[in-house]
Amino acid sequence: MSLRPLTAPWFHGPAGHEKIWLGCAILWCFVMSLMMPYWHFRGKQNSTGEAYTVKPADFLARTEKFVAANRVGTYKHPGNALLGEVPVVEPPPGGDAYLIGRMWQWYPALRLRQGETYRIHLSALDLQHGFSLQPLNMNFQAVPGYDHVLTLTPTSKGEFTIVCNEFCGIGHSSMTGKIFVE
Amino acid sequence: MSTTSHNLAAPGTPGRVCGTTGLHVCFDAQRFIKLNAVSGIVFLLLGGIAALLLALTRWQTVHLLPVDWFYRILTFHGLNMLIFWILFFEVAILYFACTTPLNARLYSKKVAWLSFALMLVGALMTDYIILKGQADVMMTSYLPLLAHPVFYLGIILVAVGTLIGVFNFFATLYVAKRDKAYTGSMPIVTFGALAAAIIAVVTLLHGAVVMIPTFTYSMGWTAEPDPIWYRLIWWGLGHQSQQVNVCAMVSVWYLLTHIVLGSRPINEAVCRSAFVLYILFINLASAHHLLVDPAVGATWKIWNTSYAMYLAVLASMVHGFTVPAGVEVAMREKGYTSGIFGWVTALPWKNPAFSGTALSVVIFGFLGGITGVTLGTQQINIIAHNTLRIPGHFHVTVVGGTTLAFMALAYYVIPLIFQRDFIWRGLARVQPWLFGLGITLLAFGMSFAGSMGVSRRSYDIDAQGVYGPAAHLWLGVLGIGGVLAFLSLLIFVVLCVGTLFFGQKIEGRPMADWGTPRALAGTTPGSLAHDHYATKGTMVLTLVFLACFVVYYFANWKALADVWPVR
């Protein structure tokens, strides 16, 4: 009885249908826990959390240096006054790129080559921001004080939008950025 | 107080014998069950009004609120629903679980008053400062976002008040044992509540560890805590508190299926072990929220995500079997034996406590459980983190699961504890179904919009220029589901409050029956106690569940394999 104390001995091992279900459930939990390490060796999409501590001012300085050295153009967000103009920057294939999230823009815009691998340094200067690459729907966290390194290989061409998906104040929903893949 | 016995059967102990169940009810516990449950329902109504406003804003075609009020109301909604409503109601459940089933008197009235007062003052402080516009930080208040100090202080008071209530629960268990109020082992409902209480202590200590330095920082007394440290410890509060809900909800499943159908756990040892698994392995769930964060490594993420081989998920899968299996055995013992599912059609689907429980099991398991485990898979989180898929998941666990189970419980708590029969009983019979439908639509809308990349906690999806008509359609489904769920919530609150004032008094007589299946002639209770193959229907249902789980899980790996390679 569920509502009164048990006075008869109640310790019995599982039996019958219950035992069958328990077996199925344990097996499934085992499969699920093996999938994650398996994907680290065989799968191509993993979040390793590679990161280094960095002062926001230092990260800004590194980004400005990266922009000055690799700038290839200017992108003007159509109809988005908050964002204004951002430089378009093309990192060398296999090289490092820097991306800042701040209220309320992603800076700078990046131009990448299909099939090349880049180390994207992602950080935030003021509040936490969410890097959400659309329409692919890939999401990573940008946290002030941490240089979050994403080793990324674009495999499709086109214009991609970075949406902010961590609440960062009143302009949050208009905070966007661009990645162009050629 | 220590001179009087805490055995309710002892002469002179303030209590009564229930006219419906014949069980002893402690007057002190009864008073605080009433106070906490009513406060909980008031916060549920506040959070529900906020929910309606939010659903009508994210429904992009309606887009009701201005931007600042959207984020303000979102903060308000999260705290009132996830913290205040649930905690108040859970304290009521704890006071019930440690007294009536054990035949015990509540340890202390004064402690219960202190707990209640701290929780109420804290909740009101937090709500006041949010509505004043000085805490637009979301429920999670991720640093460096900073709210007014009163926001943190209010939450700390609620946490301390709850801890004191939990202490009263533990103390009652102790004095019940000491004064021999009962003999034998505590029943499963109390055991489940004990598991919830233990997890609550660990959870609230995490809350103290993270909220106190944040409060002192907001006062300017100490330096800013590290934002990643904050996320890690905050989710030790935020995620584990949901496991308190799971434990309380599962206890309510066992309680209500017992009250309505007379069902019992088919194996006490297995059910209790499952609760122990929750206590041992849920503590690591904080990692779910840090799966795409910097600075925490892949090994740490994997280990913590799978809670050491998903042993807490295993626990839920055990309860997901034993609860319907207990129902099936009880129904077959009553003589409803035709075919595999004859017992299902004979169930009292018009009894709101039963339909609420059954919907809670199905919505929690099929929708909430499957999505939760999948989204919490380390790599799959890349295509889900901070999208609407996340609230799409937790609205079917916490709302479709826990809140619906607690609503179902109210259909017995109010007659048995407040001793009034429900008004408008026909409306009550519809309420759980409408709520289940609304929440399911809401969650589908959120989940599908989230799969298309729509982010959570975002005021507007048109500014980005990347979301098409399909995303707008699913946000419309979200809006309609939200409106239906709110209507049902409003019906629930009106029924409860109306009953407290106008319900027919039932002192000394049994409560009006909501509908329970009669035992057919020639049947004996307990006749299937030793038949371990009597649960064919449950076996089929759980295997269907497992099949859905496998398909959804691997479909998500496929979706992940289609995005850009990343390490």
C-alpha cells in the first residue's frame, strides 16, 4: 500500500515483465552513454570547450589588430541602424579569426573559404552573448573573460547570419552578424 | 513540545480522523498545507498571467508587449512559476507526506510559520523589484548582468525559508520514529518525498553558494564572481531544483494512482532504488547547461551529461514502467482483464485527478523525457542550445508533468484537507485535458520553431531577417497553445478558490466521489501480487515509448551530422 507503512518484508529482486523492461532500459542508457565518446572519435561536430582566459580589453586589441591586417571590405546591414557598418575580414586559410559579441553587434563580419579550417576566437566584451549561426543552427556561448576557440570548417557556401541567443538587454533581438562563405 | 507525543493516535493530540480515508490528519500540518498550497496557487496565477502575455508576444503576428516589458514579464514568469509556485506547493506536499501517512504530528508550528513567512516575504520582494523594472535579468541572472540587490535577497529568503520547511519535514520523520507513531518502513509516497527533500537541501545549498556572493557583489562589497563559475553553480540550483520537482511529481503519481485505483508499486525495492538513483546521480545535471560553453572540457561535459551512464534517466524509465504497471495490476485485479488494453478503456478518464495524473505521466515521459535526454547529449546540444527547443522541453516536464500532477492532486487535497467538495464538477473534469492539450501545442510550437533556429528569450524574430513562414507558423501554434493552457489554468484557479468559499462542507462524511472503477464480482484484491507477467499492456506501452525515444535520438544525431564540422 502506497500510503501506509509497510510491515511485511518488501525487498524482492525484479522479476518477469519488470525485469525485461529494466534490461531494455539499462541497455539503452548504455548505448546513449557510448554515443558521446564514439562521436568524439568518429563524428565531426564536437564542442571541446577549448578556451583561454583573456581580459576584454586585450581581446578587443587582438581583434582590432586582426581586422587591420586582414580587412577586405565593408558590410552595411540593410535596415538595421543599431549595427551600422562593420568591416569584412578574411583570415588566411587555416589561420585564426577573431569575433566579438557586444551590445548589440557581432564584430567584424567574416569571409571564409569553403573546405578550409579556421580557428575562430569567440568572446564577449560586456555581457554574455550567444553565438547562433543561422540557418545552420549551430550554437555556442560567448562569455566575457574567456577566449572560446571554435575550430570550424565551413562546408557550404553562402551568406550566414549570426543571431545573438543569450539575453543581453533591450537590443538583444536585433543583435546580428555575418559570415560569408565562398 | 518535547513532552507531548508526536503520535497522532495518542490522546489529546490535535488532529482528526478523515471521513473518507479513515486516516489521521494533524491539525498543524493541515493549516500549513492550506497556507502553502493557497500561496502556491496565487503565484501560479501570477505566473500564468505572465505566461499569457509572453505567448501573445512571441506569437509574432500578435506581438503584444513592448520590448522592455517582454523581458520584465519573462523574468517574472520564470521566477513565479519555476520557483515560487512549485516550492510553496512542494512544502505543502512535504508536510502531508511526513504526517498523515506516518500517523505523526508535525514537528513544530513555529518552524512552519518561520518557513512560510520567509518564503512569502522573499517572493514578494523579488516580484516587487522585477515589476519595478530594476531586475530585467531573466530568471538565470547570468553575470555580468546585474539586478537590484533586493532581487537576490528575495531569492535567498525564499531558499532559506524552504530549507527551514525541509528541516521541519526531517524533524517530523525523526519524532515520528521516536514516538513510535508507525511501525515498519515508511510508505513509498513518504519515501519519494524524502528523496525530494534530500535533493532540495543540496540544491538550495548551491543556491546559497551562488546567490550570496552575487548579492554582496550587487551591494558593492565584493568583487564580481567569475561568469563561468556562476553558470556552473547556478545550474546546480537551477537544474537540480527540477529534480526535486521530478521526485515530488513521481510521489504524487504513486499517491493518486493509489487513492483513485488502489494501485501499489509492483516492486517496492525497485521503486525505492530508483528514488535513490535520483539522489545519487542527479547532482551532476548542471552540465546540461554548459555543453557549448568555453573553459569546461569535453571529458567533463560527457561524464556529467550522462550522469555516470544515465543512471538518473534509468530511474525515470523505471518509474515510467512501475506506475502504469501498478495501475494495470490494480485494474486486472478488479476484473478488467479483456485483451491487452481492456484495463485502459475501463480507467476513470472523467476523474480529473486520474486524467491529470495519466496525462502528466505521458506528457512528462514521451515529450519531456525524450527531448530532455536528447538535447542534453553533449554534441547534439550544438544544434539546440538557447533555441526555443529548450523551453519546448522544459514546458512539458515542469508544466505538463509537474504542474499538471500537482493540479490533479488538488482535486483530492481540497476535499480532504480543506473539507469542501468542488463546485462546478463538470468543468473540473475537462480542465486537465484542456491543460494537457494547451501545453502540448505550446511545446510543439516551441520545439519546431527552435529546430528552425528561433532563439529563446528573444523579443522579435523579424529583425534578423533569417526566419521564414514556417517559423512564424510554429510561433502561432505556440501562441494558441499558450492561450489554451492559460484558460485551463484560470479555470483551475477559479475552481479552487471558488470551492474554498462556496464548496459544500463535508466534515464527518466522505468526499463526493470523482469516479473510481468498481471491483467486479468474484475478484479479490492482491490476487495478482505474485504474477510477474500480468502487465502485458504496460510492456507494450513502454516498448512503444522506447521505440519513439530511439527514433528521436538518432534523428537528432543525423541532423547534427549535417552541420559544419567543428571542434
